[in-house]
Amino acid sequence: MITIDLSGKSILITGALGAIAEPMVRKLVAAGATLILLDIKPEAAARQTLSDWKIPPASYIYFPTDIIFTSSYVARMPHTKIPSYASAKAALESFARCMALEYADTGIRVNVVSPGDVAAGSSLRVFDEDPAYREFVLRVSLGRRNSPESIANAFLFLCSPLANEINGQILSSDFGAGIGNRL
Ligand SMILES: NC(=O)c1ccc[n+]([C@@H]2O[C@H](COP(=O)([O-])OP(=O)(O)OC[C@H]3O[C@@H](n4cnc5c(N)ncnc54)[C@H](O)[C@@H]3O)[C@@H](O)[C@H]2O)c1
């Protein structure tokens, strides 16, 4: 059995109170990591959310902050209706690779997780309300949407010693949706 032990590690997460972040925070804490959590939500609201998630206060430090790194399959797949979102994600991937080169000598690794359409958070409403979007997502992702847990597993892997030699990479967890269109 392979277990991931992150005790002694400090891991910083931005946008740490969102739907995709929830299982990520749970899994990293369960693996023993200390978390530095950043989100734009005020501290009292953040502490309430983390308490609802049953995250022990001793396992995290929270800073209300404006910041940055989860990409999306649309970064590499031109898409109608969301040009600014897709372009921003493409820029984020390039920025992360530049940072990976910049910090390579220091031992800091910079990688990106790229989900497909996740059955949580920011895409819930458009998936529920737009039949054309729903049909597209189910067609390109083999009829399934990503679970937030699968995205959390990708983060857990990249934070773990199993990924010690992985740097500047985009790890897609998207059922292959980002590869291209399927007829
Ligand atoms: N849900 C999906 O289908 C999907 C698919 C691909 C990629 N993504 C990406 O995954 C990430 C998380 O998405 P989600 O669905 O969990 O969204 P969400 O809206 O549930 O969570 C986003 C979190 O980020 C915080 N936030 C927003 N702006 C911020 C800022 N400037 N600084 C710090 N924190 C900020 C919000 O307060 C919120 O807690 C996003 O980058 C999104 O683009 C989501």
C-alpha cells in the first residue's frame, strides 16, 4: 500500500474556501500537512467554513488575500462564449511554467492542476441552466463530470514526495476533455 505522508510540510492554497478546495483541504490535512489558506473571504467567514468542514484550527493559518493557480481544460481548447476566462487560464499556465524555471534552483516546484468540468462550484449553474453547454461537456468527457475529490487527488499527488521531480507541468484531470473534440 502507498500512503502519502505530508507531515512537516507547509502547503499554501489560494481560493481555499471554494467547492473544489474543500476535498483538497480535507485530504492534505488528513495527510498531515500544515496549510496556509488564502481566499478573499473575511477571516470570520473563513473560520466558520473551515469549522463546518471539521478542519482543526491547529492545522491551518488563514489570510484573507487576493491571489492566484487552478487552470482549466479550456486553456488549451478554444471555446465560444468564454474568451476572457479561457485566455486567462492559458496565461496562468504560461506564468506557472515561467515561475517553475525561475525557482528551479531553489527547490520550489511550480505545477498546475487542470480540471475538466467539475460537478461543483463555479460551473454548477451554467451546467444546470444551459442545455448546449451540458451536451458539450458530457460529449467531450465521456458522459461524466469530474468529482472535486479527483481534483483534490491530483493536488495531493503533486504536493507529495511522489512528485518530487515533477516541475512546470500541467496535470489534467478531465477524462481527456482537454485533448480535443470527439465525434
Ligand atoms: N468548477 C469547475 O467546473 C471548474 C473547472 C475547471 C477549472 N475550475 C477552476 O477551479 C478553481 C476553483 O473553482 P470552484 O469551482 O471551486 O469555484 P468556487 O467559486 O467554488 O471557489 C472559488 C474560491 O476562490 C475564492 N476567490 C475568488 N476570487 C479570489 C481572489 N481574487 N483571491 C483569492 N480567492 C478568491 C472565492 O472566494 C472562492 O472561495 C477556479 O480557478 C476555477 O476556474 C473550475
